[in-house]
Amino acid sequence: MILSLRQALGLEFAMISTVLALMLSTAAQASDPVVVPRRAYNLCLSNFMRAQLRDGVDEAAFDTAIETACRDQESSLREAIIQRAMNMGDRRPVAERDAAAEIDDYQANARELFREHKENNTLPE
């Protein structure tokens, strides 16, 4: 198969564009100070939920226990979110409110997943 110059340049551009997009995506993740603490917090919540399911904890006990689970990871994530928001120009009270809302969302998601796994008698992967 012989390609015209236009087709060859088009393919080359598409390949370069894909590589460039991947590089930019990786660079954006590496420069976001929230990525690592978020992963650590989510992993901790997942491990906590798995242990609570194995132990047969009921929903009410889980709801109470999750409030104090993963405190170190939560604190690191909260501070990273606040710092990122302030670096982007938010005032501290706004940044703190946004961080609290994001952490509340992670806990709400963990509660929902706990209930689904409890109802289905399964463990998360």
C-alpha cells in the first residue's frame, strides 16, 4: 500500500497528537498535588470497607466508624485540596469548604458501596 504525502503526514500528525496528548495528561497528573493523597485516601477507605464487610459490621456501625477511619490520609488529602485551591486563587474558607465537600463525597460513595456489597454479600475487588 502506497500512501500519498498528504496521507503519510496525516498519519504522522495523528500519531504525534496521540503521544502528545498522553504526555500532557501524564504531566498534568504529576503536577497535581492532590493525585497521590487522593489515591491513598481512596485505598484506605476501600481497605477499611473490605475489613468491615469481612467482620460483618452492620450499616449503622459502618456509618459511624467511617467518620474516624483513615484520618491520616484524610488529613493529607484535605490539606492538598486546600493548598491547590488557594494556589489557584481561592480564599482559605472557600478552599476548606470545597475540601470538606470532596471528602464528604468520598465517604458517601464508600457508604453506598458498603450497602451494595452488604446487600449482595460480596467483597469489593
